Amino acid sequence: MYDEAVITDRTIGANRPDIIINNKREKRCTLIDVSVPADANIAAREIEKRCKYKDLEIEIARMWNTKTKVVPVVVGALGTLKIGFEKYLEELPCRVNVEQVQKIALLGTAHILRKVLSIGQ
């Protein structure tokens, strides 16, 4: 599921992570939240994501009877990564290349810059 609110028994404010992968066979659920902040804010944003979805992680584990994990994918706007970023990518149920993640972040930043700088012309 992506861009969809999770309906829970309790009211939880942060109930809409970017991607939810629920593997019913293995009884595992992965909550993925992606962020591309300024390079100086990478560590703070990672902690924010983990704390923000902690209640949802506990509630999903209880309701769906699965092992649930929050995986924050935080890449700086210029491709900067926090030490240990590869550990989070290994927790994902699919293979993700670190260089590809950095490239996507850089291309997104370049697109925004081109758009903003061309407005004045």
C-alpha cells in the first residue's frame, strides 16, 4: 500500500507512512517513510520518522499479528547519507542500490532548482 491511511482501533495521529509492505506468509510488515531534507538535517529527520510511527508500528503488530518494523529512508538533498544507511536498506524486503537512491535524490533536487530558477525569466 502507498499513500493510504491505516485504519486502527485506537486513534493514532501518524497513520499514513509512505509505503507499507505486508508479507502475510512470513507475518512481517514494513513501514517505509522517505524523506529528502537539507543535508544538515538528516539525523534529526531520521529520529523524527522512527518516533513518529512508533505508535503505528505497535498498533499494526497487535492488530495484524505480525512483526512490524519502521524503516526511515532519509537521503540529503545533495545525496548525503548518515552512517549506517545501508543497514536500513538491508531491512527492506527488496534489493535497493545506495547509488540509485542518491541519484534519485540529486535529480529531484536539480528538478526543483531548475523550476525555481526559471520562474524569474
